[in-house]
Amino acid sequence: MIRLSISAILIVCVHSSAYAQSSAVIGPGTATCGQYAESYKRSSANADAVFMSWAQGFLSGWKLSLLEKGDRATKNLSAKTPEQMADHIHSFCDQNPLKPFFLAALDFYETLPARKQ
């Protein structure tokens, strides 16, 4: 448990400043997909615990932001499993190693069906 916590903290600290100067996104999502892939190679369980949890929180916040602005045509976040999200993000990152991780999460969001009114 301590090892997981230390790994998570290190990942967050190393990656949190990559886009901090030009973006409203903070945390592991600012890492590039290539940096995520390197973390995944070192410890897939730790990397996914950090990055996929971050992606779920990011997408939840994204959706709440859209709802707050009156956008009722949001996506159904529970339409796909966490495993499907991870598979999609892995594929996106494999194809786009230089793009920031948060774009992989947004790409997944676009694959979700619309929320039922």
C-alpha cells in the first residue's frame, strides 16, 4: 500500500507541470500519452490506478461543467465500463504518444452515447 502511494505521488509530481502554464488541466492528465505508456510499462496496475482514476474525475467534472452551462446534450458516462475506457485510452495513447493524456480521456468521452433526457 505504501509503495502504491509513493508511486502515485511520484507520477503526479513528475507529470503535473507539463502543461500547467498553458492549460486549465492539472495532475496526471497533463502527461503525454508517451509518458503514460512509460509509467504503464513500469507498473501497469499503479499507472492505471492513477491515470484512469484521474480520467474518471476529469470526465465527471467536464460533464458537470457542461450541465452547469445548460448543455443538456451531454454523454452518458456510465454507458461503458472502466475497462472499456482503459482499452480506448490505451489505444489512443499508442497511436498518439506526443498528445497529452487528457485528450485521450476527451476522445473516449466522444465515443459515449448521449445521455437520455
